Amino acid sequence: MQMPGLYIHIPFCISKCLYCDFYSLAGKDDLIDGYVSAVVRESEKYDGMSFRTLYVGGGTPSLLGARRLARLMESLQSHLGIDRLVEATIEANPESADEDFLKAVRNMGFKRISIGVQSLDDDELKKAGRVHSSAQALKAVDVAFSCGIDNVSADVIIGLPGQTGESLDNTLRKLIGAGLTHISVYCLSIEEGTAFAACPPDDLPGDEFQALMYESVSGILKRSGFIHYEISNFALPGKECLHNLNYWRGGEYIGLGPSAASHMGGRRWKNASDLMAYIDDPAAVGFDEDIVDVETKMAEEAMLRLRLLEEGLDAGQLARRYGFNESKGLEERLNNLAGQKMLMKKGKKYKLAPGSILTSNRVFVDVIN
Amino acid sequence: MNNIRNFCIIAHIDHGKSTLADRILELTGLIRKASMEQMLDSMDLERERGITIKAKSVRIPYKSASGDEFILNLIDTPGHVDFNYEVSRSLMACEGAVLLVDASQGVEAQTIANANLALDAGLKIIPVINKIDLPNAMVDDCSLQLYSMLGLHIEDILHVSAKEGTGVLELLEAIVDRVPPPQGNASDPLKCLIFDSFYDAYRGVIPHLRVFTGMLKAGDKIMVKSTEKVFEVEEVGYFSLGLVQAAGLSAGDVGYTVALIRNAGEIHVGDTVVSAEHPEVPAIPGFRMSQPMVYCGVYPIITSDYAKLGAALEKFKLNDSSVTFEKETSAALGYGYRMGFLGLLHMEIALERLKREYEQDIIATMPSVIYKVATNNGEIQMLDNPSKFPPEGQIDHIEEPMIRARVIVPTGFVGPCMELAEAKRGSLVGIEHPDDKRATLVYDLPLAEMITDFYDRLKSVSRGYASMDYEMNGYRAADLVKVDILVNNGVVDALSYISPKEGASIKGRALIYKLSKVIPRHQFKIPLQAAIGSQVIARADIFPMRKDVIAKCYGGDITRKRKLLEKQKEGKKKMKMVGFVEVPQEAFLSLMKIEE
């Protein structure tokens, strides 16, 4: 088994975006120093463990600033093997990704950055509660490249309030023009507990718009040389995110920080989403554990691997690892889906059919045990 | 025998029958106050719905104010019109009835229906106005209603708050004073009435008996009159909080017997039990087998569960002998059963019990009544399933079962209630005004309208004030047609229904619209059509689902994703595959919930 990935969650933001249901808090900057120390303390649990990839996500990691980020990385090195990473990614938001910060992260070894662009239409950004402008976003992309970060990704949202086909098209063309090497495209979903759920905007594009736009975006990106390698992810050849690929291949990883998820030794767990308790004592913070039987585990990996549109799922390989008897039920379900043309089948290899990408949940419901 | 009093409590639903029973048990020391549960309603479902489904009884030792010791046998009766026959047989086991009226509601349709049954059975009635503690209690109005609508004497009426215990001791005294002791000679040959039964997995069917004459003890051989089956009595006893074994039961007593009766079909409520040595003792008049009035198809969601469902139905029938079932095949749903019920409420309760207590994942089809279909060749068929109807060209005419409904409603709501009854093809038989506040409407209505949404609609147009009771009232010819529903271009026989020809297309459109909302979107377009023969009367399409969630599979929290999918899968398991279309239970009952 290859070395695990390391995820570090930075649960701070300047302000909370109206659609966001991830664990992050706004206006708690005074807690950042204490938080960095707490992450280092949590890492002691994994003393001596070596990692293949690193992903610092959030929240807004760029809110840490260069100095604190440097302190975090240095301190972690005394416990964890993170000196031979094949990929190190950091997320950044345009308003806090200035030249000083980007230079510093490049020097720390981050050669991949994921910028929360979401849209290059200022109206849309404002309505979604983003605190940056489209100009700031494009600037951040330019600066990142000029600092020597060679894999720059942007997040884009389909279905923002007020969004039109034209504005989305425009966002995409500008991003391609700026030389991005990787683009993640998500459809907006209104999640419980968010501002949008409490007070839904009246100019929210519907499912039909999202579906059409998703297909159009996919087409534009593919024509520009991007590979649609995962349901929501597009990359130029060789620029796929290795850290995330590890998730989708059922690989192992450790997550540090509140709400961070881990997968190791067949066990999945997730730290409690409680920043104050975490800072107080990261070792004592509660977690949800999820241990499942082998058939559920195997089906879960199958569900994840089917997200990889090009690579797909090799059921033969799965059977060799999990057991031939245990895989019979899964293969029956996969063949059934292939019969309904929701999966494409070649020997024991399965891929999501193009017509089912947008309705993949429907497929996954039948894949899981 | 002079110190026995056999009585029941009869009331309209929610007038406080179970609370009064609890208070009586409490005041006589049989249960402690702390137990808040209503004692006589022991099935979960009964408590949830606040109604009593299966009659039960309890023996209460009581020392009266005069210092004499009495045995009070409280016989619980079901309080809904579907169980009218069961009520009437429970009443026959008693000499007296406490007629309970909610002081804030007044006399309602079921109050009258139950009171009339009790009077017919020759019972002494003790009228009681309950809930006098409520701020909106109208004690005087209720007294007048009891007088004018039922001819009861105002000076005989007791005022009670079962909730607070007020007046309950006075009621117990009245039961002792006014209800006559049972008659009948213990030395005569045995004669008992079966007024209820329940099924015990180890001891078989345990009938509840009222002994009229003679004695019954372990070792006796008894004969059930209607079937002439003979059983040997293993045990007799009476009901306290559980079953309490006794040396014997004699004339006037109420109790149970264990006689290794394996099959609920061998014992029917209302039947007479006599000694096998005196089979000549005549049966108590009025026995009849309960007749199902409402039928529906019941199918396993997973086709291969068919055998399991059959076994569950066999067991269920041991517990509730008034349901019927037989094998049925549907082109759309596969193998299943046609079940018969006493009424709509009985159907709802039975299906819910099959799901909960018998753990069956089932789909029930739209309920149907029994139609009398006369074909051109002079044949008459009794059909309880619309999909079995002959082609329209072969039908000479159709008759449908009718009910006579008695609706009591405040005068302000008479208009809307009459409009509703007429929209439901009712014909007015008469209007009575028992007092200046309320009217009694008597209507003849098709039973088919009754079993869809008539009662719910009646409640809604009268803001909950109307109450209703009904009895079966023969057959009437009607201009009816069979409407087929096509899903994805195929007829789903289980969705076929019988509709009045007039307004069939309006109803068809409403149903198609409703179906288009309850059948989930699929990967492909699903055309829906309603048709009479080959003529399409309504159509709509369910457009394909274009996308489901493409959110960030975030930070490696795979567990959350999997659990969401598992939840969705659970929902899917509750749907029936009809061809390639997943159809939820709701769709099959859509016709009952159409807003016209």
C-alpha cells in the first residue's frame, strides 16, 4: 500500500459565504495562533508516519498568512515525514493570496494551489457572499504562476444566483485564458443550515440550467485540452490532483483539525466539528468512527472509483483484494446497471456512462451495499 | 349473581371512553394512578390513533357505599362504524351501558348509533356528560340533546370529569343501582356468547365469553353452534390486568376459555357456545359472519417475498378473523393477495399492523367495493377488483353498494355539507333538527365515495364539527366506467378504478396530475395516461431527471456521502418496480387524495 495523504483543515474565514456548509468560522482570527499549536499537538498522535501528498484546505488557509503557515509546516516536520511529498496543495482565496503569501508558500514547497474563484462576475460574487472581486481573482492566478507555482486550480460554481449561460461562459474563457491547469466545477446545492437555505434567493437557476451548463462547461474545457478525470474535476494532462485521486481510489489518509476526516487500516473517522474544544485539547476531541463489513467497504470503493470517469473501476482487481465471494453481490449490481446502460462495461472494467454523470447518485445508490 | 354488573361504555370517538375506563380502574384500586397509559388500549396502534380496535374486558371488584361487595365486568367496545357488528355483539354481553358524551362536543352521530344499538339490545342506559372541567363545556345543551335526540331523562344524567375523577364514584354507584344483575340459571345447560377473541401463539385462539346459563369449567366439552365443532376446555378464568385462572365460570359471569382452538376461523365473534352434552340448546339469535365491504390488493415490494407475505397473512388472520384474503395476480405487480376488510378504517389498521407487527414490506392498491356487474348474456358477476371487469361492450349495467349516512352538523355548516354530499352523488333522504343549533342530514351515498375521501372532506368543510355514522343500504344502478392508467405506455392494472361516467375526465386529469407529482423522476421520460377503453381522457409526462447532486465530495468525508446514499436506497426499497418505473405506495392511493 502506498503512503497515505495528509489533510490539514484551516477552519477560518473572513466571512461566511452564503452557500457554504463546511466547518469554518468567521471573525475568530485571534484563535489562529492557538489553533496552529493545536494542530501540531494532534500530529503527535501520528509521530513518525510518512506521507505522500499534503493538502491544506479550509476554510481559508491563506488567512493564516505566511508567518504562521511557516511555523505550522516547520513544527509538523519534527513529527511527520513530509519531506518527500509528491504533491503539496494549498487552498487560497483571492483576497488573501497576495504576492508575499504566494512566494512564501512556493518556498515552503507548495507547487499546487487551488484558488476559490467561484465566478468572474462581480454581481454573482457579491450575491453569493464572496468578499473578493473578479479582478482580485485573476490577479491571484497571475501572481501564483509568476511565483513559480506551476499547477494552479480554480473552483467554479454552476447555479449561482443571477448566473446566466453567458456569464458562466465568460468566467470559463477568462480562466482558460489565464492559463489554469486544473478546474473544479461544482453545482450549487442548497444545504441545510446555510444562509441560502434560510433565505433562498429568488434568482437561483434551476436544475435544468445546471444540467445544461454542466454539459456546456464540460464541452468547453475538453475542447481546450482538459481531461474530465472526475465528475467535478478537469485537468490538463499530468495535472490531476494526486491527493484527491487518492480519496477516489479508496486510499488512506489522515486529516488534522476539527471536522477533518481520516481513513486508515479499514477504518474511517471524523474529528468533531468543535474548534474551541480542539484548541483546548486536540487529543481529547471526539470523533465519529465508521467501521463497516468487507462488502460495504468494497462497494464504497467501487462507488468512489466510478467517480473517475477515465480510469473507471476494475472489478477484477477489487475482487482480488477483497475476496472473490465477497465481490459477487457487487458485480451483480454493476452488471445490472450496465444492463440499464447507466454504466459502460468492458470485461470487468466499468465506467460511468456519459448520460449518467449528472445523475450519478442514482447509479451509486445501486452500487453501494 | 345478584352482585354482578355487566356493563360497557359507549361513546363517539374521542369523547373520553378510555380515560373513563382508566379512572374507574384507578378508583377501584385495580391500577395505580402513576400508570398514565390507558389500560384497555394495549395495541400500539390503538394508542396512536386514540381508538379502540379490539374489544377487551376487565373484572373489577367494587365495594359500594352501602358496604356490599360487587363484581363489575367492564366490557370494552370498539368505537368506530367499521366495527358496528362487533359493537352490537359486545353489547349483548352486558345488561347496562354507560353512554358518554363530551360536554364540549355534544351528541354526535356515533353517540346516536351506539345508543340505538344499546337500546335494541335491551340495555339499561346511564347517560353521562364527560369533560365538565373544560372551559367550553355545554352541560345544559348536552342534557337537552340527550333528551331530544335519544329520549333520555335529564334527571338521570350524571356529570363527570374522567380526567379529574369528578363524579366517577357516583357513576360506579349508579352502575350498581341502575344496571340490573344478570339473569339465568347456573343449573340449566350451558349457553355462552363469544363477544371477542384473541390469539396466543402457545395456547391458540382464546375466546371471550359471556355465560348466560349453566357452568363452564376445565375438562368440559363445548360445542360451537355455527360450526358444530367440539373442543375440550383446558382452562377458564376472568380478566383482571391479565388472565386470571378460575375454578369455573357460571351464569352471569364474563371470562375466557382456553380450549386449544388452533384456527381463528373456527371461532367467530357473535357465535354461541354450548355444552357438547346439550347440543340442542338454541343459539343466541343474530349471529352472522362478518362481511368484508372493502377490498384491496396487497403485494410484496420484492416479488420473491410472496411466500413470506402469505405466511404472515395466515398468522394475521388468526388474530383478526374478520379479514379475508385470497391469491391474486396482477400483470403489473406480480403475485399478491386480494384482502377484504369491514371498512376503510379497518383496512388502514390491518395494513399498518401487517407492516409493523408482521414486518411485511407491502404495496396496497386502491380500495374497491364489490360491484354487481350484469353482462349482456344475462350473467351477474360480483367484482371486487376493477381490473377484473369485462370489456365495456359486454356490460349491460353496473350496480354499486350504497350506504345510508347520518351526518350531524351545526346549522351553520349545513350548506357546505349538503354540497359535498351531492358532489359525492348522494341523495338526500331527510333533514332533522333535533335542536336549534344542529341538523341531522340523512343521505344515501355510494359506498365507493365513502371509502375514498368523503369523511376527510366532511370534516374539512365543517371545520371538524360534523360527525357521521352509516349503515349498508343495498345496491343501486349507476352509470359507471372503468378507467385504466397507463404508465410508460403500459396499463398498470393495479391502478385501474371505477368512476362515474359523468366527470370521469376531470377526475382522470386530477389523478394523472397527482401521479406525475408522486412518481419520482427517472433517467427517462415517463408518459402517463388515463383511458376509458381505447379513449385517452388525460395525459401528462414526467420529465427525465436531469441532475442529482454534484457537490464537492469534500475533504475525504466519504462516510457522509455513503450514508446519504444509504438513506436514498432505503427510500427506494419502499417502491415497487412496475416495468422499469419505480412507483411509491402513495401512487396507488392517489385517487383517495385528489383535490378536485
